[in-house]
Amino acid sequence: MDAQLEKTLAELVMIPSESMKRAACRAIIEYALERLQPLGMHITAELDVQHPWMIATTQPTKSPKILLVAHLDVVPANTPAQYELHKTDTRYYGRGVWDMKYAAAGFIEFAAAYADRLAELDFGILFTTDEEVGGFQGVREILRQGWRTELAFIPDFSDNWHIEEKAKGFTCTKLTASGKSTHGSRPWEGDNAIQKLIPVLHELQAMYPFGDKYGSTLSINMVSGGEAMNQVPDEASAWLDFRSFDMSEIEEFLQSIARISAEYDLKSEELASGRPLILDKQNHLVQRYAATLSQLGIMPTYQKSFGGTDGRWFAEFDIPCIVTGPHGGDSHGEQEWIERLDLQRLYSIVEHYILNNAHVKKS
């Protein structure tokens, strides 16, 4: 199995499925279809869209008991060589090996290895190609089409198979101030939009000073305004990134933005958002997952996450979501890698968990 897993991972890495390359993203979904369709799984796919996706289920249902989730899009590589799988005695290197084509290789090979037993099982495999650009047309839209599951398994990030017990939710907001342009030598004849933004940003920094990383955070990530060095700008914008483990704090931030916008005559626009992901550790499928790790000699360990995954879309529908991942590093970098042993370990986790917890219910 090690050799076949490695071969499949190499074939996935070779496809340069950068999020905004529609043809390459279609090619990698077609690769997955070619591998899964002969197994007799029930396939739903959207290929003629900007970000193609597919779901394969063992039963004719839109609600598989357990859903294995992986995104197949990657960020651009620095060199063509990154689209080749390289290995040492202990590591695999290549674009997407950690984030997260290794998981797709494991899912595909598990389904292939148990092709003669798939009818006895109730699980699905979901592949998307837009996670690296927000996931708005992938998992979010799929769930809005009515797809559901009792538990989503997303081995995306984390490290050493730690389980995310909490992941921060977020809101990204754009504030825009309008003014009146004039020549820079006569500022009194205009209304400087940048100067209107400055007190707003100071106020927001005072309201949300950086402190404990486990608390709420506000980051001012972009500021834009002006077209010429000797012209008073008539428009200026700032992009804000607010994150918290507590949804009520996110709602309070949005209320503050509404108040400040009205007070300073600004336009506010929420560009993106995601709910916090809070794992119910008492859920029976979550507990059985922890038991699976123990059986494989992995101590179930929980951690908090500051970034986001497609798990946030499942959180909107109160679907338990296990976010975890192998030992790896340099995600999005030139030397992205994972431990070679963890490719097989992912396969073993999926094998034990699905075979013991996803049997078709007998009527």
C-alpha cells in the first residue's frame, strides 16, 4: 500500500491545480473521478464552473454518515520543480503534499482497497478546488444545496494529528471614506478622505488592542487612498480582519463598525466571514475518532486554531467537524513537506475509523 499511496500522491502533485487555474482544477477533479467512478460509487460533480468539485458516496444519499473532505487546489508554486514529488528517507516534498493532497491520496486508495465492501458502508468523499481563495463556491455552496453529514473529517493543517477543539471565526470588513479632491497646495479647498480614516483607525486600535492571542484580535491589513502625490484624495479605504472564538464578540464588532460608520460618515462592507468552529467532544462520533487514534498509538490531543479551514462552513449547520493533520511544514513555501510515515498513518486512520463506524444501518 505504501507504494500505491506514493504513486497516487505523485500523480496528484503533478497536476498544477492552482485555485485560479480553471483548466488545471478541472483536470484534478477529473483525475479523482477516473479513480472513483469505476468503484460503483454514487457521483455528483460540477465541472463547468470556475472551481470544479465532486462528491462520491457509497449510498444513494445526500447525507452520508461520515464525509471525508479535502481541497485539491493549491497556491502557486515558485518553480515548476515543486509540481514533482520529491522524497528523502523521512519526508515527501512538493506543492500540496501537506496542504492537502496527501489526504486525497489516502481517501482514493482507501475506497479502491475496499471496493468490494463499499455497499456495506455509508460514507462520502468530497473534493473541492477553492479553499485557498476562501471556499465560497465549494463547501459553502454544496451545503446550501442540501448536502449534510453526521460528521465531517478534514485533515487540513494542525500538526502531529492534534484535533482542533476550537477555531476562530472571522469577519473581513472594508471601510471607505469619501471626500473631495483638490490640488495638494490648497488642501483647504478639498476634503481629505485619508485624514477622515485616521481617527477611525486609531479608535478601533484603542478598542481592540493586541493582547492575548486566545482573545479577539483586530488586524488592519490594507489601507489605500490617493492617486497622485500632489492631489488631495477623494476616497480612501481600510480593510479590517477581526477574529474571535466567540460569535457574540464578532457580532459586537460588527455593531461597533455600524456605529462608527454612521458617526464618521463612512461606507462599510463585509467582504467575508466565517463562524467559529467549536468541536463537541461529547459527540459519539468524535469520541470514537479519539478512540481510533488511541488504538493506533496516537494520543488524542486537542488544540486551538487561529486560522480557518472549510470546517467553518460545516459549523454554520452545526455539523461536527474533525480538523486535524500530519507532521509537516512550510505550507505555501518552497519546501512544503510531510513525514512519509504520516501518509500511511492517514490511510490507517481512515481505514480503522470508517470500517468501525460507517456501516449501513440495518432496517
